[in-house]
Amino acid sequence: MKRSNAQRLRDALEDDIINGRRTPGERLDPDTLCREFGVSRTPVREAVQQLVASGLVTVSPKKGTFVARVGIDELIEMFEVMAELEGMCGRLAARRIGEAELEALRQAHERCEAAARAGDSDDYYYENEAFHDCIYRASHNGFLAGEARQLKQRLKPYRRLQLQVRQRLPSSLAEHREIVAAIEAGEAGRAEQALRDHVLIQGERFSDFVASVRRFGVYREAAPDGAAAR
Amino acid sequence: MKRSNAQRLRDALEDDIINGRRTPGERLDPDTLCREFGVSRTPVREAVQQLVASGLVTVSPKKGTFVARVGIDELIEMFEVMAELEGMCGRLAARRIGEAELEALRQAHERCEAAARAGDSDDYYYENEAFHDCIYRASHNGFLAGEARQLKQRLKPYRRLQLQVRQRLPSSLAEHREIVAAIEAGEAGRAEQALRDHVLIQGERFSDFVASVRRFGVYREAAPDGAAAR
DNA sequence: AGGGTTGTTCTTGTATGAAGTGTTTATCAG
DNA sequence: CTGATAAACACTTCATACAAGAACAACCCT
């Protein structure tokens, strides 16, 4: 299946934003993108609009388009919803998971443990994602899984800041164990609670989080063209 | 604030789809839309793409663009998520609602009762929406409220089919009373449960629902250009 | 007669140019 | 030096022209 230019561009930009190669607040100049990708303005415009629709980019009329800069208050709100979605996935998964999926979940968890033992932070990040994706799939609700993935994408530029909190990794693993146990036992309420806490607990260390975020100038709504953009 | 042509077009099409003037599966011919609205293909294309992003329209490359036709299985999944979002709104609202918002909620409920007494189905539909919107706002989570509204929009073309189930209206009102009571009492768990049930209960009468949906040819994935489109 | 192939005709996707509108900056006057 | 006004610039938006790919149908060959 051949993807259109606009699609490729969208994926590339999305990847850039998610992986921090373009930081929130950075300007996205259409003409520059045209030259970079060797296409005309039309597909660029389309890609940008799709990113606007998914919330990763904002466009201020007559001022330019920028990588979306999410305010701290909205960030909290998004985490709150993310926790709920994860919890719902866990609740459904505990009731609906099949034997093969359960085995896949166990293996994903084991890979997380291995990555943690090896001390490979990047690898753990990846395996952690795979672990959660197992739960999404096990919920047997494709729409829910899609929404959860989309929101997670949108939060990714900020998630990467908080996984490096001291001592987060061991407790994260312990939470994973509790999650697996709850799903294995088929205890829906317990799985929901465990997953919700697993996401929300990161918000508890909020002062740390805010501190690290502020250094990136996330919360400068009042100055859209602030230092980070220039 | 002057809206662009693409925006006006998008709103018009969205309204058409939501209110059933364009049924799921119907073809959206770009050229026809151009003539209808007196604009060129560019803004039409833009509007269509925005609708694709919000899930109301699907475009099959080289085959045409159609009003999104959601399969029954996915419809169930979406209702499941909708119930969860509503429940979450209720839980947060029970904890966070202010006095003024509580009064607005009571009044919205009263207007629902009035519409029901008057037997005005359309009016009830509108007031019911206002009632739920009160709860969204009272959750004090703007992001959550936005997601809930968006999903509700996406479900609207199908919701209209089920509100006419016999005896649904009186029980719907009773559920509203329970919801208001739970929020007034500040009982988060009870409010969450009441709202979740309020949405899910509609799925219980699923055979009725499926029956009415099938007549509209919603579940004809195998025949994309089925009878409904011609 | 049936199946494969080829050609035509839709369809989407891309490019480019032009215009209109808001913002910003520079200059002039007080 | 400060304020206002005007002009220039930059961005978005729309239109039109063009290209390429896929589906469908007709036709030919087997």
C-alpha cells in the first residue's frame, strides 16, 4: 500500500514531535518543510491540518504554526483521562483476556523486568509500552485501544520527562506485578484500580514534574513566541 | 470572527450527517459539493479531511468518499467508552461541582421533566443534551468534557434511532433523578455508577436497537455501495 | 461461453499562482 | 521620546490546472 506524500509527511512530523526532535513551541515554517521534503505546499498544509486535528500542532491565524504547547492544567486533565482509560482497559482485560493473550502479557512483563535489570532506560521505555499495549489488546475493545494509544501519543512529548524520576523504575515494576496478578486472577476492580494508580501515581510527584517541565518552558501561554521558539 | 469557507462547509456537512440529512454510507461527491456551496475543490477537500479526522467520514482511495458507516461491533465498543467517560464526568462532578453549577444542573433537569410532560420528543432530546453538558462542565476537566462531546457527536447519527424505544423516556427521567441526587450528595461512586448505567442501559435493549439499525443498512460492511447508498 | 486483458473513465492527490487579511514595523509628527 | 498612522510583509486561503493510479467495462482470445 503506497502512502501519499501528505501521509508520509504527517508521520514524519508526528515522529519528530513525539521523540523530541521538535520541541513544543517550535515554529513549523511551511516553506521550509516544502524544501525539506521536496513537495509543494498542498501536502504540507494537509499534514499540518491533520496534526492540528490530533492536537499535536496549533496554528495561530496570521502568525504561524507551532508545535502544540500544552499548559500544565490541561496536562493534568489529560493525565486524569489517561488514567481512566488505562483503568478501563484493565477492567475489561481482567474479564476478557484469553490464555494466549495472558501468556503474551506475562512475557511482556518479563521483558520489562529484564530491561530494568539491565538498567537500559530506553529499552525499558519501549518494553513498558509493549506491556501496556498487551492490556489494550486484551480489553477486546478496539475503539478503546485506539483512543488510549492516541492519547498516549499526545502525552509522549511530556511523558519522557517524568520517567527519569529517581526510584520510579523499581516501583513501576512492582505496580506491573500487581497489575498482572489482578488480571490473572480475573479481578476486574482490582486491575482497574491498579492501572489507574499506576498512571496517576506519576502525578503525585507533581512538584518534581512541574519543576522539570517548567525548565522546558511548557507553561508560557502568555508568551506564544517565547524564548523557546526563537 | 470570520469563518473560512472550509469551516462553514465542515460545519454544514457535520450538521447534515448528525441530523440524518445524510445517512451513513451515502456518497459525498466533491464536485457536487463544489456546486452546492459555490466554492472550489480545495476547501471542499479540506472540510472532508477534517470530517475524516473526527471519524464522521471515510474516504476510500480511488473509490470515493462516504459518510462513515460504523459496524455494530464498533458501535458497541464506542458506547462502552462513552459510558465510561460519562461515568468519569459524574464521579468528578460529584466531588467538584460548585453551588452555581449545581443549581444549573437542577434547572436543566427540571427542563427535561417539563419537556417530557409536554411530550415533546425533540425538545427532550435537546434538554437532555444540555443536562449532560452541565455534568461535563461540572467535572472541571475541560479535556474530558471535550472528548465526551466529540464522542457523543460521533454517536449522534445512531443515537437518534434508539431514543424512540417505548417507555424509554420515563425511565430515562428516573435515572436523571438518581444522577442529580448522587451528585447533590457528593457521592462520587454512586454518581459514576448511575451515569454509566444510564448510557449502558440503552445497550441492554440491544436486540431492539440492532433491529432498528439493520433497517438502515448500517451493518453492510461487505457491500460498501449497498442499497442505502443508491 | 468464459476468462483474461486492455483501454477508458472516474477518482484522489499534487502543484502553482493569486488574492485578501491581519500583523508588525518604521517613520513622522507632536 | 512617545504615540499614531501608514505601508509593507507574511501568512492563510482559495482557485485552477495537472498528473497518476485504480476500478470497471468491454472486447478479444482461447
